[in-house]
Amino acid sequence: MNFHRFCLSLFLGFIMSDTLSASASLVDPLFSETFGDAKRPAVLLNAGAGSLGLTWPDLFCEELSQKGYFVI
């Protein structure tokens, strides 16, 4: 089974005009796991707002990969 875990950090910053200045920065870790062969058709399972990446059980993901899908 091809299984990867990785975590990315996304950073976004912006500043508006001189008269109205505001700045924002977003630090959002992106969690991802993959199951199966990357050459197969992909299925993207999105946990949804406020949910953890562990929402989808490993057994469910493994069954999808055994049926010939690359699960992300």
C-alpha cells in the first residue's frame, strides 16, 4: 500500500492602501493522506469545515484503494 502523510503550511499576507491599511496573515496547516496507486483514478475525500483529517476511517480509505482508486 502506498501511504503518505504530509503537512503543508500556507501563508497569506496583504496590505491595503496607505490611507486604509490593514494586514492579515493566514497560517493554515493542510493535512493530507493518500492510499493506493497515484496512477489510478483519484477520489478526493474532504473532511469539511471544522472537521479533522481523521474523519474518514483508514479501513474505508483502504477499501476504496483496493477497488482501484487513488484516495486523497
